[in-house]
Amino acid sequence: MTEPASSQTLHSLTIDLAGEIFAIPVVMVRDILDVLPVTEVPTARPFVNGLINVRGRVAPLVDLRLKLIAARRDHSQHALCGGRNRY
């Protein structure tokens, strides 16, 4: 017999962005990285700080503070966090 959903434990990583607390399910987090060299992208959107090299693969470096807080202020946009195991 399976447990009801209300009794299951959800493990999450919480982050404080501009005074707001966000939670990300731990199963969606692959790594927490030290500071890496960033390659700037001149025409990138304001929340994209540039590109980083993660174990030989290029990955965008996104400023979640700008992406999530700006999306919450503008209700015409939706923020979606995803991409588990993409790099």
C-alpha cells in the first residue's frame, strides 16, 4: 500500500532572492558549483549573465534573481524552472 501524498517528505533547496524565498526540489538539482569563468554573450537577454563550461559542456548562466523576480512582477509572463540533467 502506498502512502498518501500528504505524508510524503519533499526535500528541497531553498534560496533567498531579493527577500523572497524560493524552493527547488532536490531531484531537480544536479550540482551547486563554485564560481566559474563566464563568457559574455553581447546580445543575450538581461537575466543571462553569459555562458559557463560545466564538465566540457556549455551551459547558460542565468541570474535567477532577475528572471524569477521580474517574472513575478509581470503577470503576463510565466517562469519555468527545469532542465534536469541537461548538461
